[in-house]
Amino acid sequence: MAVQETAVLIVGGGPVGLTARALLEGWGVRALLVEKRGELSPFPRSRLVNVRSMEIYRRLGLADRITARAFPPEYGRIRFRDTLLDQDFATAAMVGINAPVPESPVTGVVTSQDRLEPTLLAAAEAPMRFGVELIDLTEEADGVAAVLVDHRSGEETRVRARYVLAADGANSTVRQMLGIDTTGPQAMGGFTTVVFDAHLNHWSADQPAGVYFTAHGMFAPLYPEGGWAWFVPTPEDVAGADWSGLVSHALGSGDEVQARVLRVQHWVMNAFVAERFRHGRILLTGDAAHAVPIVGGLGMNAGIADVHNLCWKLAGVLRGWADPSLLETYGTERQPVAHQTLRQAVANTRLLLDVQSRRREQRQAGEAAPAHVELPWTDRYFAQLGLVLGVTYHSDAVLTDDSTPPDPSGMGTDYVPTAEPGHRMPHLWLTRDRSTLDAFGEWFTLLTPAPACWEQHVDGSWPVRIEALPDEHADLCGLGPYGALLIRPDGHIGARWRDRPPSDATLHRALAAITRSATP
């Protein structure tokens, strides 16, 4: 059996695995990605790239390319109708999608996953093997041995990797091989996605939306140039289903609009969080670690944040400036986020069902669609901006600011920018077109109004850059004239000194503590 070696084996070629491949390549880490499907998925699947994910893609140089192939901002809205061809009885904006928000230098987009994945694939040169499935996994003293089978040739290959990153979906083969259980509601029902073509511009062009919720399922435009998808609970008689007829009936168009069905996919809506995200040198990410209902577009984006958190830690371990125990903080930091994301997605689903229930009661009473049905939430689109930008980490990779008591509430639904350790560094303009978020990358960043005061403390043991913080931002960050923020490569604040460093070893000790490296 042929043997191949790599630093990281990525299992699963969806957006999460592809993003990890690009992030690791930026760190100069050798990775091999394998995907059991023969090609990228032809189905739209996830349809929302939120603000935080776009910040990550901005850093990778991909944000403009993703935006160019996505819908314009006016599609960042949801609309409720009896049928797609009726008028709205309720609508709400997707905050951070339909228009810029002052809390970020980027705007999220509505785009289909099959439009996103080719952009991510082209973002890195690391090898990717389609039609190759993982069939065995064995942990060794200094790595992991995996057996792969190529479904085209039948050939088996043995791969030795220092670490394995599992991004192989809700039915993760890796998670099942490891015997890792999950908690949560689990399977919430079978659903079908029908991709179809139909001439619907007459009913949608003047009131665009990323999603139309109707009494007969959810409709979504797929691409700016055309195409639609219908999401509906899977009917009992799948084999005998007349999908074209079912779609036309759901549209409410009679014979006026004919739907030409292109693809049909059946899937299960899962809702769970893995009991642990790490098993030795094997790490779960994305849906393999947490699967959430689709309402609100949280699932894929949470997975992208997973690998953004994980890949700098893997790079540090593999390049020698972080101890392997740093990887323990991955689960410590991301598992609470997964549980909160699941709770929010379930709440989103209930809010959606509440709107549909109200209208159903009106229809049963013979009432016509009203001009407006009051939504059971505010205009913050399911109150998720705090969850998107307000993620806070509590772990050994964050040095607590002793002058600030810890926040016991964790992530809320509102986002309030703060420069306290553990939080995402707030977006502040360093120049007219350069954000604080643009200063972060494959290094630690020291943000300070007094760069000269801190330069002597950088000793080269870790990748560190010093960035001048304009004086007008110092107070907002809780800094005196000689203070500083130490920003981790994932953009979260690792430490804060309100004034000048207490000693020459201050920065060295902080980096050693965050990376769990030995301190001389």
C-alpha cells in the first residue's frame, strides 16, 4: 500500500474544510484535503455568508470575489407570503447583509454554497483529492495513520498525518469512528431541496429577498442570473412524487408558471453538539462538531469560525512556537459557542413558526392576508448580531484583565464592541480604508498608541507585529498613552495592558502563557 505523509489531513471538502485548507496554506502548513464526493456539491445548501465570515475572507483576500458572485444587498431580506406569488404580509432585514453596519468593515452576502465553494477551492494550492474516502483511522505516538480508498480506481492509500481535521459533515465518519456522542434534539425531520427554473421575475424583481417563507415551503433565488430552490418537508411518497407539479402547486400559479426541475436532494435537519471536539490528534469542526437548523444561516458560519480559531493553533504547534496542549483550548473556546449557536437556531425556528402560525389562523378564519403581520422579533433579524460578532472566549489562551471582572452572561443577542480580553477586537479605522481587523493575519499583533515603547520587548520567539493605534481610539480600548492590546491571529484579544509594560519580560511571558510554551 502506498504511503503518503502530510502535516494535516483534512477530511471533507465543504466550505469549512476548504477554508481550513486556505488558512493552513497561509501559515505554510502542508495539508491534504480528501472529499468522498466526486466533485464539489451541485446543491445550494447554505446560503448566507455572515459578517464575521466575510471578515475572515477579507483577510484571505477573497471577500471581493465572493461579493462579486453574490446577490446585491437588497436581497438581504426575508419575506413572508401565503404563496410566492402573493404580496408580503411580513418582512425583515438581515442585519449586516442588507446594508453595511458600523461594527465591521465588510458586509455579509446572500450566496449559494455551490457558488461559494469554487472560490474557496481556488484560494489555495494544497492538494485536494475528490472521490477519496476515509475508511480507517489509527492514532500513533507522533501522528495519525489514515487509510483512504479512491472510488474511481479502487486503490487504497495510507496517509500519515501529524493531525487530522474532520470537516466531514453531520454524519461524520470520523466522529463515528471515534465513538464521540452528541447532545441535543438530534434529527428534526426529513427535508427535500428542489432546484428548479421558472420565470418568476414578475413576482420577485420589485421585492427581492434571499428567502421567501410561504405556507407551502421556503423559496430562495439561487444566483443573480437565475435559478430557484424550494425547501419543503419530504413527502411520504418520494418515489412517486411529481416534483414539477408539486413546485407549481406551491408557487400558487396554476398553469401560469411552469417549473422545470433540475435536481432533487433529500436530507435530514440535524440539531446537536458533539460531546467533545478533540480526540488526541483528531479535531472535529463544522457540522461534524455541531449541526444546527438552517433558520438564520448560523451553521456554516459557525464552522468557518471553528477553523479560524483552530488553524493558527495547529500552525503554532507544527512550527514549534506553541505547545501541543494549546489545542485543548479549541474545544474549551468553541464548544460553548456551538451550544449557544444551537440554542439561537432553535429559537429562530420557533420565531419563524410563530409567524406562520399566526397567518395560518387567519387563513382558517377566512381572513385575507393583512397588509402587515407584526413580527415576534425586532429588526435585528432573529437578534443574532451579538452571536456573530460578540463571541467571547474564556480559556488559558486568554489572559484575563484583572481590572475587569469576568462577564458571567457570555454572548448575548446584542453586540456591544469592547476591547476586553477574549472578545473579538472591535473594528476601528486605522486609516481611511484600513481597519484594525486588517492588521491581523499569520502573526500576533500588538496594537498600541506607543509603538516605540514596546518594540524592545519583541524577541522573535513568536511571530509578532506592532501596529500603531491612533490616539483617538486609545480611550475606546481602555488604554493609557503607553498601553497595548495583544491580538491573537484569529482577531481575538489575548491580553491587555492599560499602561506601559510592567517589565521587559511582560510581552514574552504573555505570549508564552497564551501559547503554553516554556518560559525561560
